[in-house]
Amino acid sequence: MDYRERITIDPNVRGGKPCIRGMRITVYDILGYLASGMSQEEILADFPYLEAEDIRASLAFAADFERRFVAEPSL
């Protein structure tokens, strides 16, 4: 999955945080819900404008961020 099709960064939306398809829900919101124990089905029920692909894109974005963070040498 290419998360860049679903994750947008706009300085005018939520202070430039990575958001789902230009909406006001951030990748961090999705990750927080998953970390708190919510299932994908619960998230989609609570936020009917989200799609399963949005949740997968959030996970892919986080994995890519982690990969880049770990790959950079420490200062």
C-alpha cells in the first residue's frame, strides 16, 4: 500500500500533522485508538467517514516513519 495516497500533510489542517485524506483526524489519533485496544471495526463504527484502508495507511505511515528514524545515524 502506498500510504501517500491517503495521508496528507497540510499546514492549514491540524497544524500540519499527518491527517487522513485531508480530514481533521490524524494518523496519531488512529494509532492512539489502536494502542488503547480499539479494534478496526470499532474505529470504523465510531468514525463512519473512515475506511479500512485509512487505518492500514496509518500503520504503513508509522512503519515508514520508524524505518526512517532508525536508519538515521545518531548525533
